Amino acid sequence: MKKALSILCATTLFVSTLVGCGNTEKEQSAPVSEETVEATAEESNKEVTEEAAEEVAEEVAEETTEETEEEKQTEEASAEETSNSVTVRVGSLKGPTTMGLVNLMKDSENGESAGNYEFSMKTQPDEIMAGVVSGDIDIALVPANMASVLYNKTEGGVSLVDINTLGVLYCVTGDESVKSVKDFAGKTVVTTGQGASPEYVLRYLLDKNGVTDCNIEFKSEATEIAALLQEESSKVAILPQPFATVASAKNEAVSVAFDLTDEWDKVSDGSKLLTGVTVVRNDFLNEHNLEVQKFIEEHKASADKAISDVEGTAALVEEYGIIEKKEIAAKALPSCNIVCISGDDAKTALSGYLQVLFDQDPKSVGGNLPDDAFYTLD
């Protein structure tokens, strides 16, 4: 722009000089009236100035375009640099939800992921919830009902990202008389997930099957239940995958008696049995929408790879300490129902599942069902 103005000034000065010289020559060669000289000078000055102005305008337009393009590139580079500097803190539970993440975890570890991530794997849902509430976790993979509890607890402070696992609960026992939920009558059933999906799913199925005399015994971790089954195979347990496979692999006296998803389908109104969903803190979403979108894309790719590359994923499951042996992980993966469902499909599936739990016990979803805002990523 400064260069263009300099050209304009120089052109004007040059024109003025030409006019002055022209007037002197005319005065010496022939007498001319003052009116004629002034008119000629004015016309010449106008023509030359207009040409110069056009040239300057073209240069100004070119320079402005160049400056705008440079500014755009600078802004894009700055946005990309800022995006790459943001670390997304992801919390997940030891089990199927993390098994769907291990491919992304490895890519991140190797510096091959599009986003920057910090992963933390917990054994208790309450640990994940506490991290979200305190702001120490940005994106969380939690039991499906806990997503609703979090939404209520934070007064709408989280949004649904996707559904990451469908039904993964199985009855494992050495008691051959147990073939369905109806056979839980008069028995003690050991399970994990008190206050989370496993408890509410079991209570729902007991209620629908008219079983009123089943005693539920809760343990903190699935590995604890697997150890109990190894000691006493006649115990009846509800275990999620991959721990159901682990328990039966360690003790030939126990096996998978039935899939709770099949039991759910027999008594539900068509709603799907869900296990895990992914949520994001809205404060983080509002400031780092680009990073959240990157995570969604990379989470889906990771989940898809867990299905298409079972052997490779199983090796990572062992590496990250979810299951001790990759051979057992490979057997468990096909039964883990790892998915990545988002958008309207996720809303339909999760809202239907939460409605079933709410009708049974409002406390299971935090007292109230989430409104539409929960299902919308702005």
C-alpha cells in the first residue's frame, strides 16, 4: 500500500513538471492566450493522472489481495498451531470402552494421531464422574445411565458424543441349572457396577421376570468376581466382557450360561440394551470444538479397527493391561459389541434405554431424563 501511494505521488509530480515545461515552450514559440494554456494543462494533467491512478489502483488491489491471502494463511496456521497445542484429557473404564480406544491410544503414543490426547483408565465409574465434575477430564467414556446422572449433576454441563458399546453383560457360572434370569430365583448373584448400568439392568430383568427373592451381592471389580468363581464354580455371576471370557478361560468348571442382551430383548419394548456412552464437558466443547470433532473421527476409526483387526487390537489390549493375555482378548473382542454410534441414531437408542431405566427407577438416571440439549453437539 505504501509503495502504491509513493508511485501516485511521483506520478503527480512528474505530470506537473511536464505541464510546466510544455507551457514554457509554447510561450516561446507562439503567443497563446492564458485561457488556452490553462485548459490544455488541465486536460493533460487529467489524462495522465487518470492513467496513473488506474495503474496505482491495480497495484493496490494486487497488494491487498496478497495481504488478505497472507493474513488468511497466518490465521489458519495460528489456529492449527493452537489446535495442536491443546491436549484432550480422555477418561475411560477398564473394559470394553477402553478396548475400543486402544488403537487411538497407540497412535497418540506414537505421535500419529491428529489430536493430542492424555488417556486415563479407571476401574470405578465414580472416578470418571469425579474427574468430569472437577474439570480434570474433558471427554469421558462412562456407563450409559451415568451419562444422564452427569447431565443432571452438572445442570446440563455435558453433551452426548457417541454410544461406544452395546450389551456386554453375561451370566457366568458353573451351576448348570441356570439358563435364564428366571433361574435366579432364590439364588445369590454376584456382580459389579452398583449404581451403574449392570445393577439397573439386572434389577429391570428380575422385575420383568417376576423374580423377587434374588439376592444381589456387589463387588468392586470384575477381576474380584473372576477370582471368586475360580474358588467356587457354583457361584452365579454377572460379568461384562471381556471378563466373562477371562473367567471361563481360567476355570473350565464355569462357562457363559446366557447373554443378558437376549434376556433384555425378550421383555423390553424394542429399546436396545446399552453399556457405554461417551460424553464431553460443554465448557471444553465450546472452547475446543475442533478438537472434539477430531476425537469423534479418531474414536470411530479406533472402534472400527477393533472389529476389523482383532489380532492387532488384542495385542494392544494386553499391552495396556486390560487383559493379561492377548489370546484371551482375541476371543473376547467379538463379544464386546464395540461400536461408535453418533447423531440421531445415538439419540434414539440412548433415549429409549434411559426411558426404560427411568420408568423402573428415576434415581437410576439422576432423577430426570436429559432434554434435547444433551443430544446436540453445538
